[in-house]
Amino acid sequence: MIEESYNKIKTWYDTYVSEFSSDNNEIQINIDLIKDHNSRVIENIKELGFSINLEESDLLILQTAALLHDIGRFDQLMKHASYADNEGSNHIQIGLDVIDEQKVLAELEESEKILIGTCVKLHDISVLPKIEDEHALGLIQLLRDADRIDVLRIVSEYYTHKKIYPNRHLDMELKETPGVSKKISKAVMNENVAGRDDVENVNDLKLSQMSWVFDMKNKRSFKIISENGYIKAIFETLPKNDVVIDMYRNMKIFMENQL
Ligand SMILES: [Fe+2]
Ligand SMILES: [Fe+2]
């Protein structure tokens, strides 16, 4: 892929997102949040890509995937006023449809279209399916790291300041009930990513997001997360009981071992 192709897709993206605005302040805040998120995922891609000397063409493929990975969020927010993915509204499917209908990748080679489409499709899946193509797998994992690093940045800031700036969309409309689901703590103690379906309250949500560290694949990702203190910041907003402290310790030790 060449830079000119990326720039054309970026021009399409800028026009597409400029059409989304809402009189509803709550929705507008989240539209802006997704725009900023997409830009920062691109920055993360560059940082991770440079750290492993990724080839220019692969970097451009990933920048394109980063630009488009959450393109479905805009339509989802406008139509459903929610980030909740379900049968009637899934940001990945909406995004893939937009990319297809608007022929966003029309000028690219078939192999590049497939790679970008696969990255978008799999960026948010809890557990990756088996992928034989190691090159494709590496790119998908880079996008997943880059995306999750920025989500951790967003939610760590959000949980810290949510009393002043509540955003029910970032709470995924979950309740602030006490305790942690047993399945979530079991997953974390086994160094696994916690399953989305096991999330029952905001504590579970926070811990499931923290558990992404077990699925990060790039050394640089751990450095960024540690240096910015995202996991620690989320931990500070959780109830300090033995279960939570043990889970945090497990994640902390795991991360230290990756540095
Ligand atoms: Fe996403
Ligand atoms: Fe994202």
C-alpha cells in the first residue's frame, strides 16, 4: 500500500465523519470521543509499528484499519444512542457495511482489502479464532493492542473523574452494584481475558478491561500501559477487598514480566 492511497481514504473519512453531529450534547460528546479515539489509535499504531520496524506498506494498511475500525460507531450512536453491540446494532457490522457500500477500499489491491477488512472485523472479538497466516495475525494483534491501549486511556480517565463527568455510555449501562463476578476473578487469576458475557456490573467491566493485558502481544504495549499507569488508575477506583487486590497483583506481576 502507498501513502497516496492512505491519504485518499483519510479524505473520505474526514468528509464522512464531518456529517455526524447531534443537538443532543450527550451524543455529541461521544461522537467527538470516537473521532479522538480513532486518531489516537493511529498514533498508537505508529508507535507500536516503529518499535518493531514494521514495513511502510504494513504500517499504512494498519493506519487505514485504525482509521476505519470504529467507523460504525457514528451511525450506531446516531441511530441507537448507545455503544451496546447486540443483534440489532453492532458497530463492527455497521462499519463493514459502510466500507463496502461506500467502496472505501476500491482502489486497493485485493490482498490489502482482505487484510484491512479482517483487522476491522476482528479488532474487538474477545478471543481470536485460529489464524494460519502469521503476517495477518501479527497485524490484527497490533491493531487490537493499539485499540485497547487507547480504550484503557479513555476509561482510566473516565472512572477517575466520572463523578464530575458521568457518561452512561462508557458504563455500558451497567449497574454500580458491589462485588465481582466469580467468573471474572477466575479468568484474571488464570491470566485470561475475562469474558464479556460474564460482566454483570461496573466492577466487572473495569476488571474485564484491565484483563486485556493478558492478550497484549507487543512489548511496547506493556511499556505504554505501565508508563501511563492505566491499570493502576482503574484499580484505584475499585473496592479494595482481597479478591480485587489479588486480581490486581496478578495483572501487575504479569505486566512486569513482559517489560
Ligand atoms: Fe471497536
Ligand atoms: Fe476502538
